[in-house]
Amino acid sequence: MPVTAIRLLQAYRFVFAGLILVASIETLIHEHDAAALAAIEIAGVLLFAWRRTEIAGATVLVAVFTFAEAMTIARGQWPVHLLQYTAAAVFIVLLDRRLRVSG
């Protein structure tokens, strides 16, 4: 099977989703004050992992990342990794749509 851009993007999607899932589970276990947000993030990343539900999942993830960013900024920190996660989720969705239209 040839390695196509679509397959590479799918692999990147699963790696990204897997890393977010692990981080969310760690948050769920260790940070009880953020358990509800972590549970929502887990639901979002599971939706995001599959193309048919990627937009719903990305919407949930961007909302969670935005909320977490705002809460952390309110505590006096600037967690740029949450912005990077948001950018990655949007990039994956937009590139997937573009590749499937042109390919």
C-alpha cells in the first residue's frame, strides 16, 4: 500500500488523539477539580478520532482547550500548549477536507 497524504494525516490524527486521550485520563485521575472537563475532553477526542465525527469532536476539543486556556490565564499562567492543541485539531480537520476534495 502506498503511503499517501491522506494515510499520513490519518496516522497523525490517531497519534494526536492518543496523546490527548492519555493526558485527559491522567487529568481525570489526578486532578479532581478538572474531572468534568477531562471527561468532556475524552468524549471530544473519541469523536475526533474518526473522520465521520471529526467536526463534532474538533468542536468539543476547541471548546475545552479554550475554556482550559481561559481558566489557566485567570490563574496567572500562559499555557501555550493548549493553543498548539487547538491549532493541531483545526489543521487536521481542514487538511483532511482539502485532501479528500482534491484527491
